[in-house]
Amino acid sequence: MDRKHLQRLINVSRGRARADLRITNCHIVDVFNKEVFDSDLYVVDGLIAGFGEEWFPEALEVVDAKGAYIVPGFIDSHLHIESSHVSPAEYSRLVVPCGTTTVIADPHEIVNVCGLDGFDYMLEATENLPLSVFLQVPSCVPCTPYENSGAYLDAHEISKRIDHPRVLGLGEMMDFVGVCAAKDDVMDKILVAKKAGKVIDGHYLGFGPRLDAYSAAGILTDHECATVQDLRDRIRRGMYVLLRQGTACHDLLNLLPGMDDKNTSRCLMCTDDCAAKTMVEIGHIDNNVRMAIGAGVDPLTAICMATINAATCYNLSDRGAIAPGRRADLLFLTSLDKDFRVQEVYTAGKHVASDRQYLVKPVHTSIEKVSGKMNIRDLSPERFDLKLSSKHVKVIELLPGSVVTKSGEAYVDLDENGCWKRNDEDIVKVAVVERHKGTGNIGLALIKGLNLRGGAIATSIAHDSHNVIVAGDNNQDMELAVRELIRLGGGMTVVKNGMVLQSVQHEIAGLMTDLPGEVVAGRLAAIIRTAQVELGIRGAVDPFMTLCFMSLVVIPEIKVTDLGLFDLKKYDFVPLEIED
């Protein structure tokens, strides 16, 4: 802010100059005292000037709030825009009408595919949106050394972007083994963030001395809490806990009982992975706040979790509250009960949404450097043969409503060549096909719980390295599904009896599309229905969302990459066969 604008702000605050905007007839939520008071609100140059007096000069624009509750714009403290399936401009169009005005995004999905070109695309595509988008430089590209990704970011590469003004710090540190072992390369990354004075996000599964070591390294947040004890363990160590409620992971209600009057200031809201379909149907952070209120959390506490707590955690001192000098990111709510609606949304004092309608024309960004990333070699039906030396095998066992898996066992049938063949058991093949370097790698495993029969489903969204992942019960359909994704440049597909039944294209790095969010939501809903109806899939509400996490080896218990079957407990690859 320069002298001229600072003087203007002060003059409006003192009633010596006219404000740009005056909001009347409203109830203002004070997140500092956790109370509601009635007052007018004055805004100038996108900032809150104050609450004014009757004798103040009339503002250039006066808005009657008609008794609405005015709260700060909601902040999503951790998410991946790529998981919405839509471009950043479309993401803004979906979430801003829900009341989300600021997000802290970790673009490790697109960076795993495109490297710093992907990071720069996200910076450019999020510039000048009504939604304030801050980025974290991904810490783990690749996620682990046990897979092939499209890029490699070491401390030197991270240092090239860490000082950008819209970069808040280092993205979720998934290599908790490397942190606790004090590995040199991991320490180098952490020290880059520390030297820049920026926040380090966490992703940790565990407790005890290793959690002490993880926290001691300077990691401030964690969104991987699943239990009350997880939440309290992390807060005890000075960490912030991000209560997650997205499309795939639903931890919010499990964690709320761990909150009390003493620790709520360490609790934030996040969505992590939230698809366009979810946002269109139930909302975004507004849904998280409604759920918390519905579960008995005091409404003002729930609002603080979605506003000032996140602003404090990430050193965003210019927002998160309705107070003089802060950004005029404002929401008009119908009430403070569990059924509230977001009526109006202002960002930096500009009216950008009304009754769930976006009032800003989206501006899209060139995808030239982040498209066509499908470098797959040596593809044939025979590459999906799963040759086994034993009928007794390990299987990836799905757990209902979770991306966490169980390491299961089963007895399977083999054909005359010693290859797996389908029987009446609910077990099918899952394969990860490397798509970045043309290695020709295909990692094969078996998965239980999809109830898939007579075909294959595939997607180029496969956390976190985003190779192609395909599940099916026959080689021909699995190969055809992968070839369809090559043709599209990435996306999702359903194949049955040698025919492509339905596909959704994701032309941006194989992760996102530039289509309108509502169109994408409709197509996602349609392809999910096709998979469920035509292939009989019943084991997952969203089989593609479930499938895309089957390659994420930092989530328990057993997963598959392009290099093979990986057991997180052993932190190593394991054979499929079990010796009797």
C-alpha cells in the first residue's frame, strides 16, 4: 500500500472522505470476541475502513443487507485444485458463490506431471481471479522414490519459487520417513522454507517419538488426522489440525469431539480433494461449516475455524476478520444456524456472487505447456498378464468410504500359463501404467471390493505421480481403456466387451479440463453411473475417486505403483504371492 491509499483509508475511517461502499442493516460477526454486533460497515479501495457514524459522508454505493449476518470470507486451508477436475478459473467460479474467497493450494498433482511448468501454469491461471489463490511449493515430487513421475523437485528447484509473494511455504511433507530419519535431501527442502520464513505443511500418519521428530522439524499443520487422539496429539505439539471434508475423505465429524474451548484456535477447515460434482451438489467450505454447526459446534467457533484460524496459521494478516484495514472479503449469510445460505459474496470490496451465481466472466489460460502428457510405450494386451507362482496372494482390500486400504489375502485361479484368471470372487486386476518417461513400466496387483465384472475402468488421475491406473477383469478391455486415454490426452473411461462406453477428457496435464464446472459435474456423474450399471461396480460411491488413490503409497496400508506392490508398514515393495 502506498501513502496515497493509506491516507485515503484513514480519512474514510475518520469520516473525512467518502467510502466506496457502505453496508447497512446487518449483523456483523466479530471473530475476535466471538460475538455479533449491529453496525454499518464502510469499505474503501477493497479494504474495510471501519464501522462509521451517522454523521459520516454518504458512500458512493449503499447496500442494504436486509438483516443478513456479515462474516469474513471462508478460507480453505489445504486443497488441490486439480482434484476438482476443472481449470483454476472454473474452480473460482464454483467455490466463490459458496463463500470461499481464499484458498491455500498445493499444486503437487500438476507439478508431478509437468514440473515447474505446471507450477507456473497454476500461478498464471490463478492471477486476478475473484478467488485469492495462494500456493505451496510441492515438497515431494515424486511423492516417494518408489514410483516414476514426470518431474523431480529438489531443494534447488524449490528455492526458485519459494520467494514468490503468493507462495506461503512448502507443500505437504509426505516423506515423514525421510523427516524422521533426518535425511539430507529432505532437510535441505525444509531449510529452504525455514530460510524464507514460510510455513511447512504436513501429512503424517502416526504418533509417539516419530511425531515429536516430525513436529520438531518445523512442520506446522496436518490434515491426515482420523481420530480424536490424532487431533489432540498434534495440537499438543503446537501443530494446527486441518479438519478435512472433501469428496474422498470425510474426517470432520470424527474429529469434532476432540475440540474444546481451549484448543479450537488450532483447528482449521479444509477440503483437500473436492470434485466439481461435490461442489455443485453440496458446496465447499460452507458445507463444512454447516456440518460443524449441525454437530453441535457453536456457530461462531465454526466460522472462526473457516476464517481467522486459517489466516493466523498462514500469516495472512490482511484477511480472516471484519476489522479496519483488512480485506473486504465479505459474505452475507441468511442465518447462523446449520441451514444458513450464502446470499452475497464480496472479494476486496467487489460484488462477485449473488445467490450462488458468479458475477464475473471467467478468463482462461493457455494450456500449451501442460497438455498432451501421455508418453506410454510397449502397450499390448499381454502386458497385463499377471503371472503368479502361487494361488495364495496378497490383495488390496478396499475399506468402505475410505482411501485407506487393508492388506488382504485370497486364493485365486490360474490359467494354463500360470496367469491370474477371473473366478467368482470379487477380485480383479489393477495396473499402473507409467506415462511420463516412456519406460514401458506396468505395475500389476489385485484389488478386492470394486465388484467390477466384464470390463475395465481407467483414469490418468492416480495420486500422486499421476500415471495411468486401470482396473479390470480382462487384458483386452484394460489395454483398450489405456489406449482411449492416450487418444484423449488424459481423462477417465469405461470399457466393456471391447467397446468404449463412455469417456471424459482431461486435456490439462491429464488432470483437469477447461469445460464449465456444471458440465464436468454432469459428465462425471454420468460416467460413474455407467461404471456402476454396466460393470456392476458397487464397492465405491465414486469408483474413479477410489481407484485414483490406489497408487498413493503414503496412505495405508497397501498400494501399487508402476514399479509394483508397496506395503507402507514395511515401507518396501512386497511380492504378490504368499508362501504357504
